[in-house]
Amino acid sequence: MRRSLGSGSKAGQAEAFATLCQPHARRLIRNAHRITRNHEDAEDALQDAFLSAFIHITNFDGRSSLSTWLTRIAINSALMTLRKKRSSRETSIGFGESDAKGLGWDVPDPSPNPEKACAQREKERLLREAIRDLRQTIRRVVEIQQLRELSMKETARMMGVSVTAAKGGCFTRNGH
């Protein structure tokens, strides 16, 4: 069924144009939704399509039906909506808050938090002091076990003492 364009639409009268487009709106929104997969984006695409059709109504020459012409415009509008969303997502990746000029250059710093790094260094310093203050035999067990990541049994075997002796650090320099 072909609708004729009244002289009011060709002259750019919005009400006449809306009357012509209204019967096609439900089908066009479904087509746009199939492309965008999002109701709000489909509605935006359809609104853009109707605006574009209204602006270019004088270019409609009647070789196809109004329905076909509007469908093509709605499809193109939905595809353009997808492109805009895709490109805006790609540009914003990795950017934080915008600065005064509207540019988002707040890239997260991968280095450790200065407070956490300072606290970690302080813990390490205290641990080194505590190990230094241990009796030499216990300090030797701790250093061998921790630095070489050995079990207590392996540490005792390496030092030539029993596991109990290694745990207590109760041995003399020659091993017992």
C-alpha cells in the first residue's frame, strides 16, 4: 500500500509529516531495536531517522514506498548510533575524571601507594632488626630456612642438628 505525500509534507509541515510517519513507527522501532539491542538507543535512532526524513522529505522521489524509504533511514540511523557508542567507548578507556579543559588525562599510577610502600619498608626494617637481635644460632636457622625457603626438617639436616635443636636454636657452633 503506497501512501502519497501530501503537499503539506513536501512543504515541510511537521504535523502532516508526523501523520504520514505514525503508521510506520512501531515497525521502525522494532527494526532499530534489532540492530541496537537496546530500547533507548532504538528510540534515539528512530527520532534521528524521523528528523533526517523530515529534513530530506523533498528528496523523496516516490520510486520506492514511503515505508521502504523510512526503513532505510531508520536502519542507517540505528547503525550510526552503534558506531557512535562504539567510538565513544574506545576513546574513554583508561581515562578518569576530566580536567578543566574537558580532557580526561587522569591515568592511574601503577606504582605502589606511597603510604603502603613506606609502611612495608618500615615492617621490613623492624624485621631485619629483630632477626639481627636473635641469638646467632637461632638467627642462622631463620636465615637458612627463610632465604632458601626450606622446611624445618631440611634446615636441621643442612645444619647437622635435630629438628628439635633447630627449632630451639639450642646447639653449639660445631653442630650439637
